[in-house]
Amino acid sequence: MFDWDDVKIFLAVARHGSTIAAGKALRINQSTVHRRLDELQRRVGRQLVSRQTTGYALTEIGKELLSYAERIESAVQEFEGRVSDKERDLSGVIRVTCPEPIVRKMAVFIEQFHARYPKLQVEFVMSDRYLDLSKGEADVAFRSGDTDDELVGRKIADSIWAVYASRAYIERNGKPKHVEELSQHALVSFDESLSKHRVVQWIRALAPDAKVVARNNSVLGLVYAVKSGVWLGPLPTAIADGEEDLVRVLGPIPELARSWRLLTHPDLRRTPRIAAFFDFVIAEREALKPILTG
């Protein structure tokens, strides 16, 4: 029937005797104090305070209800304190898998998580291969691309890819103007361990006769290969745009775009340590977008 925020305003007016002072104490404006106080009085059906020359005074019913409002306040404070205690008591290790280049950019984000949950430790399992969460290879995954339907999670950003070349490569070989021209260039791609990756399938479909003259098993390996100046290839914009030696020559490529998702196994989702990590990431996902999308 009643909103705790309205009861809180009633308490502030009772204690300070002024809607201005109550607003300052609650860090809200005076008009909000008036509006919420009026709403509470409407729901009660009686005036709880009366306007005096020196401020506001409690009516008889207001005085009677004051002690009950204070009990509500005490219960809320105890509830919040208990929640904070449970957060501080959370402990253990959260094993998170994601590509190595992303880990390097997440240091500040993880430090903020540790500041809130000092007893929880994030342990990264760096791999471009999709680890099997159902077999316990990791607890949580930052993953872009197709995934197992058994996993549960939330979208947190977009994964965008484009084709890049080094400045040295462009000076020697020029750059393609259309994706169809990629077959005329030396390309770098993933090896057979990542044969189902969308980059491999895209190159195979677009230019089956393309000269894929270097293969690697990680995104970071692709970055180094393109930076070498010998080949060009598709790379995630979040990483490649930050490399001074690289130039985006094509894209973004719509066929390579996917969603970054935070995933876990259903059996783990409500585990306190995993729930704490999920809730933190989702609440702070705007801070993650520049890291994951660029």
C-alpha cells in the first residue's frame, strides 16, 4: 500500500520540520518532497503534518504513525546491512574464459569488481576456442558468435570485424576496394582448430580460391600476422583500430558481426559468486562496450 520512499520523506520532514531541510537531507528537490508527502497523505487519508509559521509540525495521527515509520526505517537498514554483509562474505574463484586481447583491456574493470567483492577472485582462462562450460573448463564466458543453446546469459555488446592491412603491405600491394578483390591478395586466417569460426567460413564462401598463406589459432596471432606486413586479414575492430600500424581497408563486414554475450551454465547461474559477477557486469556493461566493440 505504501512506498518506502514516501515514508522516508515523512520521517525527514518530521525530523527537520521543513521540506527544504528534508530535501537537502535526502538530496532531492523540495517539490519532490511535497509531491511524495502529499501522495503518502492521500493514501493514509489523513493529514500527517500541518503547516506552521515556523515550518511543519506533526498532526495527532502523524505523531501516532511516527514510531511505526521509524520501525520500518530500522527494518530497512537491517535488511540493507544484511545484504552488504552477504556481499562481503562472498568468496571463491570465478573462472572466466575470453580471448587473450580482451583480457589485457579489462584490468580496470576487474579491479572495480574486486573493490566491491574483495573475497572473490577472477581467474582468466584465455582461449579463442570455445571452452566447454558444462564440463567445468570455465565458469563464465565472454563469447561472440554462435553458442550452445544449453548456456544462459545476456548480450552486453556488439562484436564488429573489418579487414585490415599494415601500411607496409599497402605500399607494396595496394589495398582491395571491394571484398571480391580479396582473392587477389595474400590472406591470414584461423587454422583447423577453429575451422567453424565465422571468419574461416566467410573467407571460404567469399573467395574459395583465395591465397590463405598463413593460419593461426588465436585472434592475437591474426593481429601479429597482419602487422608483419606480409598478409592482410579480418580482425575485430575493438583490437585492430587501436593498432597504429594497421589500416582498415574494408568493412565493417556485416557477415562477421555478432553479439558479445556473457554466458554460463544454467546450473551455475544462481550460484552466489557467479550471480555477483553477472549482476556486476550487466550493471556496468556500458563501461565494457568500448573494450568489446571499440
